[in-house]
Amino acid sequence: MRVSDIERHDTDILILGTGGAGLFAALHAQQTAPEGTKITIAVKGLIGKCGCTRMVQGGYNVALGGGDTVERHFMDTIQGGKWLPDQDMAWRLCEQAVVRIRELENEVGCFFDRNADGSLHQKAFAGQTADRTVHKGDLTGIEIINRLMEKVLASGVEKLQEHRAIGLIPTKDGSALSGVLMIDMRTGRFRFVRAKTVLMATGGGPTMYKYHTPSGDKTMDGLAMALRAGLSLRDMEMVQFHPTGLLAGDHTRMTGTVLEEGLRGAGGQLINHAGQRFMFDYDGKGERATRDVVSRGIYAEMRKNNNPEQEGVFISMSHLGPEFVRQKFKGMVKRCADSGFDLAAGQVEVVPTAHYFMGGVVVDVDTRTAMEGLYVAGEDAGGAHGSNRLGGNGVANSTVYGGIAGDTMGADVRTMSLRDPDETALEAEFARAIHPFTCPPELILPLRKQLQECMWDEVGVMRTEAGMKRGLAGIAAVSDAVMDVGVDASNLAFNLTWHDWLNMRSLCDISEVITKAGLARENSRGAHFREDFPDPGAMEDSEFTLARMDGDTVAVTRAPVQFTIVRPGETILPEGAPETLVAAQ
């Protein structure tokens, strides 16, 4: 296999990923780009059948009245993120969510649950001071993605399905992006797609942890590509653990999947192995505290228990009435039943599970990056959530900023032209991808499990300097071992072992960044908790971390948060506004 075998392909707008961000970007780019603009969408799997938006259960945060306001949504987002969010990004998220939910209903065709008077039904998620989360039962993501998929499949957008992006290829002077090197997974052939504008919306996927919610093919590929391309990544230590991942045993991939936040919002209780409700020992809001607080509470109870036969804690819903639970949470009841548990009338064992990545590429409020021609939206972009994402803000973020990216690229493409690639960079990414063909074939799965154990134990819910340094050593050992693992190259069509190898390279690269950013932050904020530095630090002196490649090593610096809208200790809510609009449970 030679570089000369790479197929060349040109387009105007290239979108990587078909979650909420990618699909919305495609639809908006069609509306704003000049007539005749060629739009191409590429995805590692199949359109509408992969990615994280489809897996969203709880819903979509949007302030639609009843006392709730954009200002209240914004304040909840800033306070939930412990004053680390980019405030301009957070404001635009909250403001545009109102526009986007109407678009989802009236243009895309989504059906959400409604009240008897016809208004949208909304519920409260943890860390929110209003009933704000619009939903379709507890399967909201499927509704959104199915309708977006229908729109895109019926459009004239070029579709490159089962195409894996493996490298962002700059121009020779490094000032702009030329295009993206991909692998057509159906044939194993390489394809370089040159484009005037590229959106990276590949999603996150912290599957380097023992317990995780995303599917195993989500492996931080986008952030790994951005890192190699020299872009800065912010807040990389901020890995959100969802408090209630199903604990169903090592024999099933159901372990780690989310039991949604609405369960606790509706009054679900967390019970330890002594039969005690414990969350009020950790926070006055009990089970309705933010995800980071609840995850730490559960993890602390797990350590107290110290029984490998009883690893997690339990969520109990039966006190609300089994029939009520079966009616309100049909999807969750069925998910638990499929794994042998009765959510409605019994107790289900749960464990914190790596869920979402607050960190990502540094972007502006229009999704532009420091590299001309590259845009980033959704979970690949950092800034909007700070140190902790509120439940329901994720799918809102993806659809809001996906639409913004489509509008921005559609406008920018008018003044841009195709750029020639740096052939040396192209050759380097090609050589990186075919490296395993030069080594004797071995198993890659044991190394993935080794990485997952290392990250869970040393860089997980609670962290220390000593633990993270052990983590760096463990990551380096896995990374070195991966380079000695070979892959049989006799048939590259759907060669999943090859793609498992590529997945591991991305996971190892980003695991190192997470750990180094964690070492650099010597305080505890949101999802990042240092047992050796438990104090959060002064909010008015808040800094975020910035990681980028410095030669062959990852360098981490810090930059001050700009309080462009509100400062710590202040609020933009009117004087006398109630602290919360949510009824106490």
C-alpha cells in the first residue's frame, strides 16, 4: 500500500459526524450556502444509526416560560459549570435553544410530550432551578435523530457512510486546513477529501474508562486529530461521570449504560448496601445535586462498602408507585428488565459511568477555530459547559451549535477556495494508519481493558497527584504496547481489528491529555475532584486549562476565564427572583 493509492475527492463543505451537530449543520448549510455548493457528510458508521445524540434519553433544556427565562437557564449553566464556562458560548446556547426547539418541532417534525393544554411538557433535571427539560418519554434522542436523518437522507447532500476520518491535513504553510484523510471502511482504501470548509462534529466518547455510556466505537478520534494538527484543547481534565450507570456484570455491554437523570428528578432515591438513603450526607439537594456531586457521593459509598461482590449502590423508584414508574419511564423499565432488573418495583444496582466530555477544541461563538477552514461543534468543542454539564444541555448544545456551524460555513464558503494539502503531513498520517501492518498480529482487546482499568482507578471520579502520575505511567505502557501489536492486512474491508487498533491510538493520546490537564489543575472544580486539593479555589480567579502539542509532548498551560456577562457572587436574575421554581421532593 502506497501514498499514491490514496483516492482524491473534492467538495465545498465537509461535515464529519452525523449526530445532532452534524445533521443540523448539513441542513443549515444547505439553506445559507450559495446555490450549487457541494455539501458532503461523512460518518464512521451509518447516518442516524450511530453516535451519541441517538442515545439521549432525558431531554432538551430550553426556557419556555412558566417563570423560567433564558437568564435563569444561563445562571444555572454558569453555576453548574462552577464559573468555568465561556460565558458568551453559554449565553448563546441558552438563547438559541428557544429558537432551535421550535425548529425541531415545526420544520424538522419532532413530536415531544405535551401537557393537557397542549404546551410542551418539561421536567426538572439535577442542578436546574426550573422544569426546563423537553422530552419524548425517555427516548428523546431517537426522536430527534430519526427526524433529522429523514431530512438529510431526502436532501441532495453527498453521503460518505462508513468512512472514518483519521487526519486533518493542513496546507503547506500550516495556516489553513486543506482537507481530511479518511478510510473507506467498506473497502479499506484511503480517500483524501479536500474541502473549502470542514466541520468536526465527531462527538466525544470517554470509552477509556472501565464504566462508560457511549458505544465502543466512540473513541475521541476528533480530539486526537485536532491535537495532532496543533490545535489547543481546553478543559480536558473535565470528564463527566453520570452518577447512575447500570451495573449488570462484565458479561454484557449493558453495563455502564445510563439510567437517566429524570429518575432522580422525579424523586428516585439512592440507597447504599446498608439500606440507607445517603445523598443528603453529601449535599443539601440530595439526589437532585449536580452530576459531579452525586457521582462523588456514590463513589464514596462504594469505597466505604469495599465489597467486590457488591460494587455499586442502588436506585429505588418503587416508593413512587410501580405503575407510575412503568408509565413515565417505559424505556428505562424495559432497559432494566432486559438485564434482569425490576426498576418499577425493586432496586437496580448503579455505578458512576464516564458519560460526557466538557473539554474540547477552542472555538469562538460561531464555531470557528484557530485554523482557517476548520469549524467544531457539539461534544468536540470546549467552553460551553465549563467543569460540569447540566443534564439536558448536551443535545441542546449539539443542535444549537450544529445549526450555527452550518450557517457560518454556508456564509464563509462564499469567499473561500480549495487549498492544496501539505503532502508531507498527508504521508505522515497515512504511515501512522498502516503501522500495524508491519508487526506480527496480536490481540488488542486486553490492552483496551488495561487502559480502562488504569483510567478508572487513577484518573477517575476522585484523583490525586500520586494516582495521576501512576496513570501516566500506565497509559505510556499501554501506548508502547499498542505500537507492537500487528494486524493481518490480507483483507482490509471491514477489518475491525485494524479499526480497534486506530481506536486505541486515539484513546491513549487523549487519556494522556486528560491526565496531564488533571495534574495541572491543583484545585477541585465540577467533574475534576482532587482529594489532595479539595478546595475549589477563588471563583473570581478562575482559570481553564489549555493543552496542545509542543514537539512530541503534550504541554498544559492555564488562561483566565473572562466574565463577560456576570461575575462570581453576582446574578443577572431580577432582584427578588426565587432561588428555585422546582417543587421540593
